[in-house]
Amino acid sequence: MLLSKLNMLSFLLCALSLSTPLQDRHSQTVVSSIASDLTGVYQFISETTKLIEPSTGTTERLSPEWGGIWQFQNGYYNILITKSGREQNVLLGVFSYAGTYQIQENNVTLFQQYAISPLDVGRSRFMQFTLQGDTLILTGRLEPYVEDTRKGVTRIILRKLR
């Protein structure tokens, strides 16, 4: 059943692309170019979160204390971030997400289909991104929800591995 839904979705996307006006095809080419620029494996450098609710403050995760990999490829992504020196077989200090992503201009939406915490499955993260050489900077807002009442801004810096 899932396979037939995917085939139908592929057919619809193909039909839509054939009926797209010429001016929209140019913008799709630009998006494809940006997507191919984003494609790759990135080393985690830092994450800074500035909170404004329910309390104010700044938290940082910096390498080498924190390390990990982000990967973007063919519309899929995965993230694994770990804290060095954590005890064996302990998931504290581990963040991992995977799923699909979509790019629109300089924005990327990460659809979390897999996560260590079941509470994170099904969530989406909307982030603006900037590519500066091999450096990828992602900036996103934290909006409160039932399991996490924080509100603020997160900035993540990654370096592309070659």
C-alpha cells in the first residue's frame, strides 16, 4: 500500500513538473542548485541557543566536547550529535534525528521521521541556512509545545567534510 502511494506521489510530482510554467522552472533550477550545494556530510562545530522563555539564558554545545555528523543527500538527512566522555550505554548526551528535508530559497525544513526520543518523531524543524565556503550556518526558532516550553533562537555551525 505504501509503495502504491509513493508511486502515485511520484506520478503527481512528475505531472506537476511538466505543467510548470517556464518562469517557475527557472526558480526550480535555482532551488536544485541550492539543494546540490547543501548535499554532503558535515562535521558539527557548535550550537548556540538563546532562550527568551520561560527563562532567559544562553546554552552552547561546542566541539571538541560535543561532536557529530549531519548528512544531507537526495532529500534525506540524518543527524548524530554526542557528548564526549559520556558513560557507556547511556543515551544522555546523544541527539539523533533522521528523515526527509525540503529546501525553499534559503530555508530548509527537516521532517523528523526518526528520533531517539519518541516525542520528537513527527516534528518538523524550519531553519534558515547560509553557505559560506565549506561552512553551513543554520538558524531556527524554538517555539513552545507541550513537551518543551522553551522559546528562543538556535544557531548551528557545521563544516563540510571533503
